[in-house]
Amino acid sequence: MRKIEIYHVDAFTSKPFTGNAAGVVPDASGLTEDDMQKIAREMNLSETAFLLPTEHADADYKIRYFTPTSEIDFCGHATIGTVWLMATAYGWAEKANRLVLDTNIGLVPVEWKAGESPLSAVVMTQIAPQVKDVEVSAAEVAQLVGIAVDDLDSRYPVRLGYTGNWHLLVPVTSRAAIDAARPDQEKLGELNRAQRAVTTHLFTFDSEGMEYDLYTRDFGPAVGLAEDPVTGSANGALAGYLILEGIMDAQETHQLTIAQGDVMGRPGRLYVSIVPGADGPVIRVGGAAVPTIQGM
């Protein structure tokens, strides 16, 4: 195998060794799917992103995402980390104000503010959100995620949400209950695989006195991840759920700050906008990033 440049990039943070680390291979041309899977396993991060030439006339790159065990269709934090790296280390910020990525679920444009140096954030527009019902009882959900039934927030429904990957969205009454969650990894993984969901995403509005609007944790045993520190796709799906379930007004623009990763010692912050659109809500998820390791 030829020498391949590869990075660790911490996403949804500006402080090294916090947020969520993604592997990024800026030039994966010539690599086979087996090569990419082996590299992702060697990196042993939640996801590694691989940039390839694209045949799509409206895209700049094809991007593929691999966990240590499998390919997934979309990954938010690896998208943020990849585009931050390309905009800064690879000079895209000097000639454009966005990249368009050709993903397995369609085109994903990722923008930054031209003229900023260093960048303050990059922002991806996720694909149209969806939600669907899930056949699982409150007692079963509570048992699988390792919280008391009374800790589920009964004001909001448990649903599957989507902006590129399906996620099981679980409302919880408090941050303390989320931090205390101890999932049954094996059985939760079985449930998510049966649902074709990538992760289970716990969320709460318990944020009084904090500099964020929602607090979340994300568990992904179905794809080989015990816990993902800061999750762009799941929080995008959560934003869509908040509108599609009528929890927030679909006719208004919303700006949300979401905190995740604190309990893992890798705190990150996501900045999410929800904008009314002709075909439904438009979800944009953004944040900063910082490369921490570069090698071959």
C-alpha cells in the first residue's frame, strides 16, 4: 500500500482532546473498500472519513465513512472535521466559502464564512428530516438505556429520527439521569439493528443556568460504538424531531446550542439552526474543529 496521509481532527470543539475525534484521509483515491475498513479499524475512532474523486457534477468530493466495524451512510462530526481540515490545511478557504460532499445519502453542502482566519465554525446542511413510530415500550427503553422509567420525560414521545441515519430518540427528565445512564450494550445493539438505527440518543431540556439548550448522550453498540462523544447526525435528527413532532413551532426559525460529551471528559458544543422551508424544516448543524495528529 502506498503512503497515505491521515489526521485526527477533534470536531465540535476548539480545544484539543475534547469534542469528538474523527479520522480523516484527505486523498483516498485508489483505496479499496477493504483498505478503508482496515484503516478505520486501525484508527479505532468512532468514524474515519475518506475523501475520493466524485463523478457528481455538483459535488467537490465523494466521502465515505467507516466505524471500526462497518461503513455507515453519514457521519456529522467526521463531516465537520473533514471540511475544517480541507478549508484550513488544504487551502479551500482561500478560494471558496463551501464544499459540497457526495455522500451515500445525497449531497451535503458545508459552508464557512469567507475571510475568517482561523475559521470560527463550519456548518453542514443535513438532508430533510424524518420521524417514525417505534414499537417499544417505555419500560423496555428505560431498561435498555439503564435509567428508571420515571426518568423518561413523558411529555415527549420516543421516536426514530433521521437526517441521514436513523437514531432512536429518547426524552429524559434531567441531565443527572442522562449522566447516570448505564446501557445494556448487547441488548440495545440488538434493538437498534432490528430498527435499522445507528444509535440511541438520549436528550433533555434540563439546562437551567447553563449555556446550552439541550443536553445529550449517544450510544451506538449496533455499529461497534459503546458511546459517541458528540454526534452531529443524531443531534440533527433530534432537531428535525422537535419540529416534526410539534414540540417547537415549525413556522419560526430556531437557534439551538446542544451540549454533549461532558460525561466522557470530551465536552463539545453543536450549534443547530432550524429554518422553515417550502418542503419542510431545513436543519443546519455547525461547530468548530481542531486537528490534533497528522501522520502517514
